Amino acid sequence: MNELPTPPREHRLPGRFVLGTRGSPLALAQAHELAGRLAQAHGWSTDELPLDVIRTTGDAIQNRALSEAGGKGLFTKEIDLAQLAGMVDFAVHSAKDLPTALPDGLVLAGFLPREDVRDTLIARGATSLADLRPGAVVGSASLRRQAILRRARPDLEIVLLRGNVARRLEKIDGGALDATMLALAGLKRLGLADRASAILSVEECLPAVGQGAIGIVVRADAPDAAAALAPILCRDTGHAVGAERAFLTELDGSCRTPIAGHATVSGDRLHLRGLVLSPDGREIAEGERHGSVTEAAQLGADLGRELRRRAPAGVYAPA
């Protein structure tokens, strides 16, 4: 039986600002990154920025796909509640885990500078997707990665693999699986980049919306928190992920459709690529947009509407 998530604490932790986070090693690394950047920007001690570690529903569910249990909000709900109750000032999230719509009273303040967006292959005895043995067993919880794998290698056996990075690596090391795929950003933040058997190009494996970015949520009625964040937020990441999230909003805000989207910013210009796949990877709809960063949300929404119209048959059929 799954353990229930820990409810928000009743008493606020002492400190200047409290950072709410999940308890996985990667989530904690991201929260510590925010605390370090805030401390450096303002001359504070990190002791003034305590972490409130909150177990979420998504953390408790390990035996089934999130698409079957409710989608992205499963990793944010309990932290949202703590934030709305005033127990938490900053909620630190992997941007790809954030739902496209936040609860009333919360706003997405922005993003820290983005890490490498690429995916990696972690495998025994293989240094590329092509090198995997015929019929190799590959674990992944991502519908996007599963569809891309099936498109590239229809012979592979794809199985569900949930859990934190360490648990997924253990499955490979112990021989339970031949391979898995993990975001390079997470491996870097954990000091595990050397575990990658191969780094996949964005052409080979278009990333998830928000991949590599850390999003910070604040209460709408907390201007002091927003002001404290202002010096450390990344403009280019904000424009890029803003376009990607607008794209996702038009397509599917849940975890039920294989979707990839990635935007890059050069000066004041933005380039967005998007991809929708059938679950078996056989059919795709893809497209791109170029424009000004001031049009980021419009570009993303426009591409999302186009790809929804051209999506493979049955992708949006009721589950």
C-alpha cells in the first residue's frame, strides 16, 4: 500500500524566507541552488533560508504511471497547500513537473538559469540507442521518451520505471533492466554526469517542455518574495520556457500525451520546436516557430494549436 504524503506542517519554520521542496536528492539539490543564489545576491546566510521538505502524492505513487493517477499536479499539490497556508514562501520545482495552470493565489515568478536540456541514455554495454541489443528492456515513466524510443527502435521492450535517480540507476547496475533515459540536467546537479552512456542530441530526442529549468512559485500577495527573486531570475530561460508552456497548454496540460517542446533564445529572437507523437512512436506531428521574445507565449500557443490539428489520429481520444 502506498504511504500517504506528509501534510503541510502546522508551524512555520524560522527564517527570512522558507523554501518548499520535495525530498528527493535532486529536488533538494535544486532547492539548495536557489538558497545559494539568494544568499549570494543579497548577502544572506543560507541558514536564513530553511528548507521545508514536503512529501507529495507523486512521491508516494511508485507502482503506476502518473498519467493514470492524475498527472503533473501530483508533484505540486501538497507544496501548493503549504504555500497558500503561509508555511512556505518559495516553492522550488522542476519546470517540467509544473502544471500549466497554478492554483488561485500562486504565480510562477520565473526560472533560474537553465541547465543542459538534453536527455541521456544509461545502459549496460551500449553507447547509443543503436547499440542496444535487439529486444533490450528499457525502463521509463515518460510517455515522450517511450514514444521516441519506440520510434527509433520498435524492437525494444519498454517497461514502466518510476523512482528517483538513484533507484533508476540501481535497476541498471543490478541487471534488472538493460537501459533507461534520464535528463542530463538532473545528473549534472547530482554530480552524476559521468553515468551517462550517451548524451542524445535534441534532434535525436527533443526534450520535455521545461526540461533543465528550475521554476520558482510565489504567493500572489507576497511582493517581498518576488522582489528578492528578481536579481537571480534568468530572462532568456523565462522567455524560452514561457513559449514551451504556452505550447503545452494548447496541446495537453496533463501527462497523457507524448509531447516534446524546446525553445532557444538568441538575443531578442526565439526559436521553438514542437513534437506530438502517437504512443507507439509511428506517427508524429512536428513544427517550429521563429519570432521575437516578446511574442514567446503567442508563438507557443500558435504552434500548439497547429500541432493539435495535425496530431496523429486517436492521440486525444478519451482514456
